[in-house]
Amino acid sequence: MSKIHWTMSAVLFAAACVVTAPQARAETLGTFTLPVKAHFGGAVLPPGDYTVARVDGMSALRVTGPGGTATMLASSAGPEMDRENSKLTLVNVNGVFTLERFDSGALGMRFDFAVPRVQNVERASSGQPSSLEVALK
């Protein structure tokens, strides 16, 4: 087999694998209204209505809405005692809100996310609250 044929075969095989690979499914956990612009992982989402879902088989969440989509891998996950309510906890880091925690009543789990750590003096100086809880509907 010539080098060109082998290369084309390898490219076609790789393309077929990508097309037929199963997509990660997500289990919808609820909706929420984001009242402020906030960092969700590497994405910055504007205020608006969003859906939060757990990525199947992972400690990861996917937030989707008109402002975009963000997928974040939790730094830790564990049991949640309050099975009645679900909420997002956003913390103010240098004037920008960032997802710190998601409590899922539906799953009975808590997901924690890494956020940059700064001194409390810097958080308080922004004139905004140091944290914000957003309930899921």
C-alpha cells in the first residue's frame, strides 16, 4: 500500500471514529435565573435563564442558556444533606462572581469547584456581596 493510501485510510478511520463516538449525555437537574455576570469554569455567562445538567457518569456540570454553554469539572463531590433544595453558590472574587458550589437536592449531592483565593479585604472592597446563592426552579 502506498504512503498516500495509508495516510488517507488513517484519516478516514479517525473521522469515522469521531462521527460515531457517543456523545456524553447530561441529566437535567433544573433551571435558574442568573442575576449577575459570572464565571463558570473558563466561560463568562451574562445574566439570564439557564439549565444545569450533570454530565453522565462524571462529577461535571453543564450550564446552558442564551449566554452560552459552560462545562465544569468539580474539584470534589460528596453527599448533600438537604435533599429538598438545589442551589448554586457564587463567590465574589475581585468584583467578579465565580461558581464555587452546586447543591443538588435531586441527586443528594454537593459539587465543589475551584475558585481563585484572595484575601477577604479584597473581596469586601468591591462594594458587592461576598457571596450569592441562586435557587434552582
